Amino acid sequence: MMGKNRLKMLFLVVTVVACFMCGFQVGRVKQVTKRFTVEDTGALDPVSPSPRAVPTRRTAAKTSPTTRLSDCTVEDVRKRPGVIVLTTTNTGFLDILLNLLESIKRTGVCPNVTIIAEDPQAYAFLLGISSGQPGLNVLKTSSGFMTPQKLMFGTKVYKELVNKRAEYLLSFLEKGLEVMFTDTDTFWFRDPFPYFQGDFDVAMLDEFMNYPERNPTSRFCAGLTYFKPTERTLRFVREWVLRMKRDKKRQRTPDQDVMNNMLLHDQPVHMEVRSLNPSFFPKGRLFNNNEWRRENNNTAAMHSSSIFGHDKKVAYFKELNMWLPIASNFANKL
């Protein structure tokens, strides 16, 4: 009888110890699982994707060939130090931006491209596809998000967006960088950088075609420019930024108008402006002339500045067989 009681007590003790150890191991598993989950989540991009799913940094490494925006290596990009190509976009113009990036890719030029996203959806999308692609950098605007909708030329919200341009330029010029600013509605055919060599403060296209001389009738386009970080340039752009901030009619005064008025009156300093040759850097309306294109077949980059509105720009690119598959694929998903 005593032997049976001892066996029962021994069995009970073993059972209690076994349960305790099992519970301890379960707790350990939960702790490890919880820690892994937290660390794993922390590795993901903190930006919340828009309803149209945008890859996070983790999945962006598997970018499909249709969204491969660069064939360049890090070494290729480093061959042009101290120079960036700067552009801005919101969601409404993402397809036109992709068209620009694909045209740059096809030239074989490997610039350091920085894109400033003007709304959360554009930022999330661009952050996803830029991962692992050398020379493609995405920044979030520091001056307040804009609407993701397509913007109509001349409207108040359109001017609010383009009037940020001077501040963006200044932020990079003050770092000692040369900045090629380009609107998204630009198409590259070949390397434009040989035209930006030599001594000048800024290179721009005179929309009134006064090339090669600058005169009082000149009106320069701010949508395709090349700024060098000279002392004159820094003084000029700082004053440009201040005037945009002081202007009570900022909502209605385009930054390009302010810039041209300053250039005309040499305020606050005389700028050495290189007028770009329209044969190499035509505006959209000029490039649309079939006879002109037959006589000028050495275009470096075309800016469709004289074609107004997103849909008209897309139709223009399509008509001239310059609407590339990557832009079509993106547009079809909208």
C-alpha cells in the first residue's frame, strides 16, 4: 500500500514539473515570436502605401523589368560627381515622369536623379520602385503635401506647386552642387551635359528665340535649366526665394515671372546666362513642326513647355511616338 502511494506521489511530481517546463517553453516561444515580428515589421518601409498597392522597400528589390528605371551601376553614377538632375511630381504626373526617366535611361547617360514627391501616394510609389536603382533618389517635399490630382496650367494650385522650385534649387546649390532642373514633361534624346560646360551661372532656353544673344525681350523658361553654384547664382536664387515668400500675390505670380523680372533688371546681381540653342533644346511647339524636325535632327532634350495640360502632353508624346511602354503600362493601371 505504501509503495503504491509513493508511486502516485512520484507520478504527480513528474507531471507538475513537466507542465511547468512546457509552460516555460511556450512563454519562450511567444517571446521570441513577438520579438521577431517587431523587428521584422521595423525593417519595412514606414510609409503607408496608397490604395493602389506600392511595393515597400522589402518587396521593391523584386522590381519587375517594366519598372527598371536605370541600367547604371554605382560606379557609372559616380563618374559625374557634384551634379544632380532635379525634378518634382505629384501622383497626377507620375506617368509623364516615368516617360522622362525611361528616355534618360535609353540615352545611356547615368546622372544622379533626385525626385521630390509632392504627395504621399507619389512618395510611396517612387520610394518603392527606386530601391536598388543607382542614381535614383526620392525625397518627400518639406513644404507641405499637395493634391495628388492632375493640375491644370495657370490654376492657383498649379502655381503653388511650381513656386516651390526656387527653394528646392537653393537647397542643393548651397551644398555646392550643380543642378539641372527639369520639369517632368521633358524628353531626352541624347546626353545634354556637354552643353553645360564652361563658365556661366545659369543655362536656359529663351522662349522668344533670341539665341545666342540675351536681350531685353528675352524670356527664359524655368522648366529646363542648369544652375552652377557660383557666388552670383547663390545671391540670385536666395533673392528669388525671398521675393516669392514676400509676394502677397504668390498664389497668382508664377516664379518664372519673378525670375525673368530679376534677370531683366540685374537684381540683385548680373547673371551670366547661357542661352540654350533651340536646335538642341527646343520647346514642344517648335519640335512639333515636321519641317523643323527634318532640318534639326540632333535634339538633346525637348521640353513640352508650350503644350498645356496633362492629357494634351500625353497626346503630344503619343503623336510623336515618344510615349514609352513604361508610361503606358502605368497609365493603364490607373
